[in-house]
Amino acid sequence: MFTLIVLFYLYLLEGIPYGVQSRFLPLIFRNKGLSLTSLGLHKLLHVPWLLKSFYAPVIDRHVNKRVWLFITFSGLFFCTVLLFHECEQLVSGNNYFMFTISSCLFMYNFWAASQDITVDSLTLSTLTSSQISLGNTIQVVGYKCGAIIGGGFLAWLSAFVEISYLFISLSCLYASGMCFCLIGKYWKFCNVKQFHEKTYIQVNENENSDDEQNLTIVSKQYSYTKAFKIALGHSGGSRCLIVLLLIYKLGEQGSMNMLPLMLLDRGFSLSKVGFWTGVVGQLASIIGSTSGYYIQKKLRSPLTSVLSLMIIRACLQFPLTMIAFKSIWISAPNVSFWIGCSLMNILLVVSGGITTIMFTLMMHCTCSESSKAYQATHYSILSTAELLGKLLFGTIAAYFTDVFGYGVAYLCFLILSILPILYVYKCSGKFRFSP
């Protein structure tokens, strides 16, 4: 139990940078007149997350996890202090400041991505196969709680508290993470010395002694390129899952990212939009993430569960598409606002369930289609594919919305939300790792 609490705490701190960049700063920048295209380009600052599969093996095999966690918390702390130092330019919308904020956010993402590798390695090392589903729920819920703190909660507080004080509060949270790494008694939940050796999920608890004896040999022969070959070349199930990870959130991400900006553009206050889309919205997502664990237990098949939820998600996006057209919106703007927020929150409940189940599929894929020594890197490859689909489309969606308007953009998002349904229905037999 204590292990799960510690992992929840670490994932919560890891989720704060996501909230700051996805829900807080975009509303601040848009409120100061920054274009949707420019906001979309800022998503390219998430590149360190895409590259983490390349340096994950180095951290995984050669770095003390406790020391590296302290370094990442320190990096996030100093990035937040820099944001605090430059907060006046942030509020004024100074264009010169955009270079500073971009550089700071790039490093913010680097430290957060590095921390993600370390915490994932802790999770893979400490959880047994029977804890995978619950562990994934802890991971997603903890991360989203951090996103609430760094996103909607800060946006809502910005109406009452100076932004400089908000960044001071974030700095204190990262300082608590640094203190956590320094207090040795909290690390009794796992054996830190074994992290260099044991970077895999315990798939089979009844392994014979020969497998354990061969582990040292496997470690010495570890090849970084082999992990990529296992995921991309030698495993049909992994390839199918990677394609699904690239497309399963395209329509949803477009809708969810653009809705807060659309509400802001149509005259509603930053704090109101931040509260209903960032705080309430993420709470809805947490409810969905928690329910995803019970949904897949009830339906017994993660693939069946995710397909059912994707169909519900596509149906919910249709009325959201209707109010995106300005001709419909202006007939009843206040009603449209509440309809939009309600639909977004319901969508986030469904989306949270989908995310939890998808991460469970990723864990099952890693357990069944890669050897122990390569499991952490294999899982990082799948996580990178999941992020790549969201990141690239998020950049394109912002430019597309800038050019064609919200109505046409949301129509495209609706069409894209149907694509993963067709893919899962057609290729369900290829997901052989699914229990």
C-alpha cells in the first residue's frame, strides 16, 4: 500500500508541468493575443518526450534512480524559479520574453520526461503482474491530479492571486520532491541498489532458478538497438498497438485542446474557463481513469472495453461539433457555454477510461512480447508512440483551426474520432497479447 502511495505522489509531481503547459499558459498567452498557430508551435517544445526512448536505456541501466530523481526535481525547481523571475513579462505579453519562456519550457519538458523514465522504472521494478491494472490507475490518476494543480487550478487562482505567487507555490512542491529524495527512510519501499539490475515487470512469479541465473548474462549482453527491433520488427502485436496509439486520441485531443481557447475567444473570463475546463474537467478525467479499472474488470477484455468507450466518445463529439459553428453559438451563447463545458467533462470521463485501459494494454504488450531485460525500454517506446500522435496533431490542429475556424476544425475532429474505432474493429485479431 505504501508503495502505491509513493508512486502516486511521484506521478502527481510529474503531472504538474503538463498542466502548466496544456491548461494554464495557453490561456494566459491567448488572453494576451497570441495566435492559435503560435500556441500550436509551442507543442513542439515537448520534443524531449519523443526522444526519451533513446536516452531511457542509459538512465535505465547506468543511473542511480534516487540520485536522478533528485536531479530532475532540482531542474524542475530552477525552471519554475525562472518563470517566477520573468512573470511580469509573462503577464504583459512581451514578445521578447517568448524566447525565454520557450527555452525554459523546453528544459521543463526535458526534466519532466527524464523523471517519467525514472518513475516508470520504479513502477516496473516494484509492481507484480497482479498489480499492473491497479498500478496503471494510480499512474494515470496521480498524473492528472498534478495536471489539475498545474493547469486549471492555477488558471482559476490567477483571478485572485498574482502569478508570481503561483510560481512560488509550484517551486515549493518541487522542493518537497527534492526533500523526499534526501530522506532515506522513505526509500524502504523498494531496493534502490537493484534498479541497475531489475528494470522489468515481474511477469511470472513461478520462474525457475535457471532464468534468474541467466539474468546477469542477459544484462551484460544488453543492446539498445535490440529493444527497438523487438518492438518494431519482431512483434506483430506491438506494431498494431503502436499504430493504435498514434491515432486513438487524434479527434479527442483536437476537441479538448481547442475548446478552452474557443470559450476564451467568445468572451468568457480566463478564470471561469480555467475552472470549468481545467479543474472540473480534470476531475472528470480522474473519475474516468478510475472507472476504467472497473470497466475492464467487468468486461474482462481491455480491447472490448476500449472499443465500447471509443464509440461512446464519437457519439458525444457530434453535439460538440454543432456548437463550434458560430452561427449556432450566437443564438444562445450562455447556453452553448454550459453545453460545451458539460460535453467536455463527459468526454473527459470517457477519455479517462480509455487512457487507463490503453496503458493496461501497453503493459500487457510489454510483458508478453519482450524479454525482461528490455521491458522498460519497450514500454518507453509505446509511451513515445502515444505521445507522438497527440503532439503532432496538436500542432497541426491549432494551425488548421486558425485557418478554417472552429466549426470546420471540429467537423474534422469528429471524423478522426471514428478512425480508431474502424482500426480496432478490423485488426482486433492481431492484438494477441490482450488477455
